[in-house]
Amino acid sequence: MGQTLNLDFMKHVILLVTFFLLFYSGFSQSRIGWTELQIKTEFYSWSFDTDYLNDGTKYIVTDDENNATIAYFFNEQGLCYLTMVMPSNQVAVNYYVQTYNNQYVIVSDTEWKAYLANGVLVIKLFFGDDGPYFIIQ
């Protein structure tokens, strides 16, 4: 009896840890509504470069642990309004698609939605000349 109880408990712990890791990895990129300082504080071990688009839009860019380059774009109030995730290879693309499929509402093969307390997060996969990329807003 004690052995069965321990096995059931361990299954619950493993399931809970797995859910937490999947949840964290999916949200680790978006950070919509966050400031640059909040993003840099959250990912303090990553190095960021700052740049501006031709229209003056500020963005920061970094490489994450999942083989992707991530750019965070900021509005005039300094809040992130768009995130772009650019996987470096097909394995990374598949990682993100699988993560989004597991965590969000699947709209199509290339679009997902997350219904959050402060709004709806939309994720879209595009196929550009330089390879696939995700837009999160």
C-alpha cells in the first residue's frame, strides 16, 4: 500500500513539474505589456542588443536557449507590443509548434490563441525568405 501511495504521489509531482516547465517555456518569449527593464530583469543571463526600426520603433534582440533569436518591440509608452521569434533550424520550429499546440487554442496549422486575464495573445507562424518565424501580439 505504501509503495502504491509513493508511486501515485511521484506521478503527480512529475506531472506538475512537466506542466510548469511547459507553461514557463511557452510564455518565456512573449512578455507582451512588459517594459524593457522587466524583460531584461526576467532574462538576466541573456545578452540583449538594442536597435531601432526606420520609423523609430525601439526593439531589443537576444538568442534564447531553444535555438531562436527573439526580438521584443516597444511602443511609445515603452511597453512590449509585439514579439518576434525566429527559430534557427527546423528542430527549433517544431519545438515551438509543439509547445504552442500543447498550451494554446489551435486556430489553424499556423495560428494559436491564448485567452489571458488581460486579453487575448495571438501567435502566428509565417514563412519568409529567411525561414519561418513567429509573431506574438
